[in-house]
Amino acid sequence: MTDVPTSVQSAADLARRIPKAELHIHIEGSLEPELIFALAQRNGVALTYSSVEALRAAYAFSDLQSFLDIYYAGASVLLHEADFFDMAWAYLQRAHADNVVHTEIFFDPQTHTARGVPMASVILGLKRACDRAQAELGLSSHLILCFLRHLSEEDAFATLEAAIPLREHFIGVGLDSSELGHPPEKFARVFARCRELGLHTVAHAGEEGPPEYIWQALDVLKAERIDHGVRCLEDAALVARLATSRIPLTVCPLSNLKLCVVSSLADHPMKRLLDAGLCATVNSDDPAYFGGYLNENFLQTVHALCLSAADVVQLARNSFEASFVSAERRAEMIRILEQTIVPHQS
């Protein structure tokens, strides 16, 4: 067994303990098998799996679509406001344990409203958990409503209209689900409406889809952040634009590995993204399905790519820079980060 270089182990230890923000987390993707079974029993939902172990064993994905099939099946147990609260509260406690001080949580209302779940049950359950995390853990959070891109733009418009009465509880919109064959430009009009409403805009692009999807997300949707974006390195002009504009990329290393975007973490482009001057961040995406929450993504990436302590600090700083918080909150988070790394640097 090869010894881990002291510098790499030091960087990993630093990654574990420093404060950080998580900006790419699908709350439905934090639904652990144990909670799926507990909610199924509470709500009288029949599952096709006989046990927690059988369900977890099914988490073998060959691509994005094979993951989404089981992801939507797992979400079927979410029926009531209390279910959404329990799911979000479980994630927020895990995030706090990983020294996450701010998180911006994606949720997919269409996954639930299509089953007859009221929009208010989804949003109010999530918001109640966020409020509790702020009060009890000092963990701040925002909610971002995502449109499912495999559905129509008309469906997205209907979802937006249903959510507008609850507008005070979410700060932005995103675009997720099956990327291939569903370019960002498909949702140009609904994103324009969201910008009129003062909502922040983000979009998944350049994970399985080509760099052209990133261009569309920027130019057509006016996305302020690109979720994933790892294929930007295939287009030098795009890399230059992202670097100059400091457009953040919310990168999810273990997700990229699990969905075969990369063949191994040693091949992951995170270090190249940093070296190109991009505002890359580390996130967990769907941690219950992809094998790790935020710290696990940091630790495995540090070891696989031999990232330095400076790289780790830059990734944490990028996460604060990329977040949709007030200038005061951002300065506070950066101050906490700097106070944390002082012993390491001395």
C-alpha cells in the first residue's frame, strides 16, 4: 500500500474541518434508503424492494438516466409536508456535521405535484427544516426550484405559476434532470419570466451534454452559475469566458464518477479547472445515491488529485463567492474560513 504524502493528508485534514458552502444538492437525492423505508411505512407506500439493503444494492448506475429512474421511484414516498421536513432536516444535520455553514438546496416540485402532492406541502416542509437549521445549527440556507428538463416548457410555466404564491420561500430557479436532447434554449421563455420576478438563475449544463449547452445556459437563460460544467474544458473560448466572468461551476466529483462522466477520480478535471482560474466548487449532488456528502467529496478528490491545502482553501472560498448571500454574510463566512486556516498556516 502506497503511503499518502504528508502534504496531501494535511490538505485532506484541512478540507474536513474548514467551513464551506454547498451549492449543488438535490434534496430528493439526499433521501437515504432507511428514510425511504420509514416514510413508505408511515404513508402506506408499497416499495418494489424487500429491504434497505436490497434498495442500496440497486444503486448501480451506468449513466444519468439509469440513476434518474431509481431516483424518481425513491421520491414516491414523499407525500406530506412532514415528509419533506424530515428529508431536509436529515440532510441539514449531515451538512452541519461536515462544517457546511451555508447551503443552497435544489428541489424538484414537478416530481411531486405530478403525483398530486400540493406545491405548498413541498415548499413549506423544506422551509421549516431550513428555519430550524438556522435557529439550532447556525446553518443558513436558500431554496432553488428546479424545472425538469425532460418535461415541456409549458409544464415549467405551470409549475412556476403554482409556486409564485410561495415566492418568498425560494430565491432562484434551476434546470435539471435528463440533459441529453434537452438543451437549455428549450426553456428560454420561462427563464425570462423568472428573471422578471427577480429570481436567481442556474442551470445544469456540460455534464453529459456538450459545451454548447453551457453557452446556451449563459447566453439564452442568463444563468448566473453553471451546475456541473466539467465539459467546458473542451472549448478554450468557453474556459476563457468563464474565467474572465468568474461564472461559478458547481462541480460534483463523486457524482461524475458514479455516472461515468469520468472513469476514475484520478481523471477528474477539478485540478485543471482550478489551474485555469475558474470558480469551481465542490458539491455532493445526490449524496444518498452517489456515495458521499460534502466532506467525502472533498476528501476523495484531494487524495485522487493530490490537491494542496491552497487548492482546498480556494475551493472553500469559491463556494462563498459563488453563493447567493448578502455581501455581509459572504464576508462573515470568509472571515470564519480565514480564522479556521490560521493554525494550519502557522
